[in-house]
Amino acid sequence: MGRRITWMLITIIVMIPVFYLSRFWVFDFWGRDGLFGIKEIRPQGGLLDRWLRGTPFAPFELLIWLAGVFCILTWLEKAYAALTKSDH
């Protein structure tokens, strides 16, 4: 049971930066000058949209974000399966 909770916490910690990259980030935890003074790390999130703006991929921002989330969760699941294989 403790191992599952640990992996759930790892998943949540990994997904927070991914969520920040999305357009769904609504928190403003730092000032307008960016995190640690880096202007590219703005408080509104939505970095993927900003990175894709002006490219042919801009209309597919949400699809790209969803594919990235799917890949990250798949890799986390594979890591969990590989590390807990001896338990089953």
C-alpha cells in the first residue's frame, strides 16, 4: 500500500510541471518578471502555446499537450511495472 502511495505522489510531482506547460494553469505563484527572474517562465503558464505561436503546429497545441501527457503517464506506468515486477 505504501508503495502505491509513493508512486501516486511521484506521478503528481511529475505532472505539476506538465500541467504548468498547458493552457489550463490558473495559478500566479510568482511575479510578472518570471520565476527566479527568468522572463520565459511566466506565472500564467501556457508555455506550450507560447512556444508554438507562429508555427504551423500552433493549431495543434492541445493535441500535442495531450500526447505528451499520455507518453509521460505511460513511461511512469512502465517504470512502476518494472520496479514492482518482483512483488507479483
